[in-house]
Amino acid sequence: MPPIRHIVYECLPGAYAGGVQKMVFELASAQRRSGADVEIWTPDAVRAGSTEIFAGLPIRYFYPDPLFGLARSHRLSQELATLPSDAILHAHNTFNPLNVQVGRAAAARGLRVFYHPHGALDPALFADWRPKSLKKRLYIRFFTRPKLNRATGVFALTVLEQAQLRSLGVTSPIHVVPNGIRPVACGSREAGLALRARHGLGPTDKVVLFIGRITAKKRIEDIIRALGDSAAHLFIAGNPEAEPEYAASLRTAIAEAGCAARVHWVGFMDEAAKAVAYAASDVFVHASESEGMALAILEAISAGLPVVATEGCYMAEAAQAGALVECRPGAPALAFALRPLLTEPDRAREQGLRGQAYVGRVHDWAAIARRTLEIYAGQGGRA
């Protein structure tokens, strides 16, 4: 089997990874467990020159360039040039020159190369006329689109993302492969009750849970306003210091909604703490403007929580399968979707069980790894 190298802008090992990093780590690990020769290559100023092994998966760290930082690595390019001609590159950086470097190396060596945008090319994210949006559109036109069109293939998380890529002029084969998820355990009832008690809540109080980055596109203010006149509480799990101005605007929204006593900032949570948060909560909610396929949503479903997600979370396939409740964006639609799950325990329980079954069937990492290996080998069909 030819060597497979996942190239990523940055990568923390195993349990420390988050978002795209976690997806790359889990995919590469699952591919390696299936017998493939897989490594992750990434620039890292601290670990440069070393290789660390996590659960049998090598992660090689390369010196970043002095001028470009993690965006480029001359040493990584040198190593790419030593790969055999049947090697496969799988890159995961969208708005980053590292991907351009990978593409050039693949072209020079005649290597097969695949790209994974992870939802970052959703046109809704750069449709306005802000300078940042204009820069992204120019970058897509002159760098991203030509690179994707020279690729062996491109991975999309959903059928919708596939259509978005086509709308941007991507002509390479696009393969729809969802994110995977390891089965997630829910904490004990006792641990959940203890977390509630630390925030002054009893066993019968209703709790809505959000876990994710505290950033503007998550539309947490809509979740806050959706609490309305209900008695439900909201746990916000994440680092509010990531975007202090946005966190301040949320505190203003909380005051305006008159629900300060029912919104609880529970901070960043590791895997063990998240398991306890699932046990303490009745419903999980995401209201993002745009998500490729949020691992936070998949993890909550896997833990057995009923989930409400807005259309911007791009979980239409899961909603059609009855795995979660999808609604339009905005506080009124969120409030309407949350109400029955908070007031009808049997309905919420059935929703959670359907979701667990769906995730186990569709988002199993072993199956996804097999699918990607077939695509690398040219057996995945042109999409």
C-alpha cells in the first residue's frame, strides 16, 4: 500500500486536538489501523525535528520558515521530494500557503493529492464586502480554485458542500465523505447532578447545553434569546477569552434578555468534563451561521442527547434521518424547536436514541477510513 501523508497547518496529538485537527488525527489513525502506511506532517516551531507516536500514528514536526511561520516549511518540502512516486498527499489547510506548497510539490513529483476544505469555502462566509471577505474571494480565485482543479480529488463533508464547491468553479472529482466520531460516553447521573448543584440547579431544572468556540459565527446570542420566558437554563462551554469583544456582546444580550440567572459560563471542557456536561443537560443546541460538520454536534448525538441545530450547521442528512431537529436560524425558530424537547421527556429520550443509532451507522471512523482509502485508490467513483 503506498504511503499516505496528511499535511495540516498545525496538529496537536490525540485528546488535545480540536476541530479540524481532531478530524485529521482520527481519520489518519483509523486509516493506519486498517493497515495503511499513514503519517501526519505538520510545521511546529516547538517540536520541530521530532516525531511523536500516538496510538501507533506517527506525527512528524517540521521547522517552519523564519519569514512565513507555520504557513510554509522548506524542510517539509524537502521531505515531500523524497516520497516514492505512488505516495498520496491529503492536505487540510484552505486559506493557507502551506496548501500551495503541497500542490507544487505534488505537481513536481507527479504525486496524487487530495484536499479537504472542511466547510471553509462556504460562499456565505465571504459574501459581503468587508476587506476580509474580499481577500478570501481573491485568494480563492488566484490560489485555491486553480489548486483544487489540479487535484486528484476533493473531499466534501456534505452534499451541500459539494454543491458549494461546484458553484465556486471546482471541476475536480468531489467525494462526499462525512466526519467520523468515536462513541462518546455520557457521564454518570451523580456527576451530572453535582455539576448542576455547583451552578445552583436542582434535578428537575431544564438545561440547554452549548459546547464550542465562543465566536461570532456560532450565533450564541440567538440561543440566549431563545430561552425567552421559559424556565430553562443555558450552559455555555468554551473559552470566552478567545474573542473578548464577542463575549462582552453576549453578556449584553443576556442582560437585555433578563436571563442572567439562567445563563452559566462553564468554561473550556476537556473530554472528561464534556461527558459530565452531557449528563447534566437535557438538550444540546448549535445555532451557527456556517459549519462544515461540527464534531461538537456529532459528539452530543453520540452521547445520547437530543440535538437542535440550525440550517447553517449543514446537518440536513442527519435531520432527514431523524437524528436531530433542524430549524431555521434565529431565536424564534430555536425556541419553537427546543420547546417540545424540554417539555416532553419521552420525546426527548426517543430523539436521543435515534441520534445515537444514526451516528453509529453513518459516522463510524473505520467505515470512513475504508471509504477514503478506496477513493485514494481510484475506486470511489467520480462525483
